[in-house]
Amino acid sequence: MSDEATPPRDDRDPAEPEGPDRASPANPTPGNLGNPASHGDPANPVDPTPAGGTPGGPSRRIRNGSAELPPLPPLPAGFLIPEDLSELDEEVRAYRKEWRAAHPAGWRRMLWPAWLRRQGHNLPLLLLALLSVAVFATLVSVPAPTRPALPPPVTLAHPSASPGSVGGLLPQVTLHSGRAQVSSRDLRPGLLVLLPPHLSTVAGSRDTVSEIAAQAEEFQLATFLIAGPGGTGSAEALAGTARQRGVVTALEDRGGVLAKTYGSGPDPLVLTVAGDGRLVRAPLPFHQGDRIEPLLDAISPLQSS
């Protein structure tokens, strides 16, 4: 038995190079640089590329300077994040805008169809337009106010007073409206206005006649403008304006019978005729601004309803 020390056993591969070129955890070779197990603790390798394909994963929180940005949406394949994230501010905003447009909330999907989103329509403007249409349709559908139902015509009275006087019937006169004819005793109940000659040329006459028609309309009464011989044009001119305020008919007394019976003057002469044909009050000259509601209330057909 020899006293020489036995050298330690060398288990290395004879083909493995000696010296500093030998691969070790502390001295990796170019061939093992990509091996995760060659860095750090071989028993606990660290994978720098987590599951998800993109370094850091699709939901990685990133920092821009000292501020932490919210998680990005899932990124498309091949999307690379540079070291300086401030360069991607515009791209990030554009991507999030596209993402929200492609994945709208539930109420936006119902109120804002995809074809509108693709065309870039503004949802508030669209809603405002729809609201305007709805309001217009509602206003159109509301029925217009109508006159209350009037009682049936009253039988013509047979008063003891003489025709033409207060309490009596009007004189029997045929009045003309173009080719149409009507009896003076058929204008009931109503407000008869005897017009002086050439009244339509007097300043303020149209406003005066319009006031008469408007007051008669309040009591559901028709207004009859009666001109003397040859005064059809004057009556029609005044009636054309007064019809905007009430129901107005222009007539011509070609014989001038009513003017001879009740007189004439520079102002319109108002006759109030009840439903049975009687003249309830003496003729009254009307001046602009006069109020004749008490006279009209006495002959209004609404009193009998």
C-alpha cells in the first residue's frame, strides 16, 4: 500500500475546454445566454416573458415618469411597448377610443346602432332630433279647440212691436253676397254692422271692424257687415281683415232699406239680433276701443245651451 495521496476524481468530459472558456452559472457561454436556468439560482429559474406573448402581459401596469397609468386593454399581436412610454400617448388615446367604439355599453348599443357609430354621428344631436320630432308629433296630434255644440235654431218670433223697432223683427230685406242672396231675418242670432259709405278708406277702419268681430267671436256670434248700394267692395275689403278675428260675412243692401230705417253716420252702426229675430236694443254707433260684451251676452246662443 502506497503512502502517496490519491488525486480527486475528475468527472469532467475530456472534450470540455479548460480554463475561462468553460461554461458555468457564473460564466455563461454564448450558447447558454438564452437559457433561463443559467441565470441566478438554477433551482428557481425566472421567466422574463410571462404567459400572454407580450413582455409584461396584456394587462401589465406601466409607469410614465412618476405616474402609474391604468391597465391597457388587451393588446394586438406584435404590439411592442418602447422604453419611453410618453411617445405612445397619442396612440394609446386613439386605441382606447377605437376600443370603446367597438365595444359600447349596453345602453349605447340600443340607442346608437353600429351603422351610426361607423359614420361618426353624435349621439346627443341624434337624441335631440328625435326629441324634436316627438314633440312636434305630439303638438300636431293634439286636437284643436272646437266650438261648443249650439242649440237648434229658435222659431222666428211674432212680436207685437212693429218691424224695425226695438223688440220687433228686422225689416224684410233681401241682401246680396255676390250671386248668393239671404233674407235679413235669417241673420239670427248675430251682430249686424251697418257700414257708412267708403268706410274702408278711413284710417283705422280695419282695426275697428276687427275689434267688433273679435268681441262677437267670444260669444260664438257671427258678424255681418252690411254695406249700402254699391258698397260691396268696401264691405269685402273690411271683411277680409276682420275674418282673422272671427266669422265675418260681407253683404250688400242694394235698396238701402236698413240704412233708411236705422239711419247712418260716420261710424259703423251695430244691431244686436236675438235668436228669434227680434232687435234687442237700439242701434249703437261703434268707436274703436268700445266694449259691447253686455249686449252680446244677451243674444249669445250659449245662454240657451
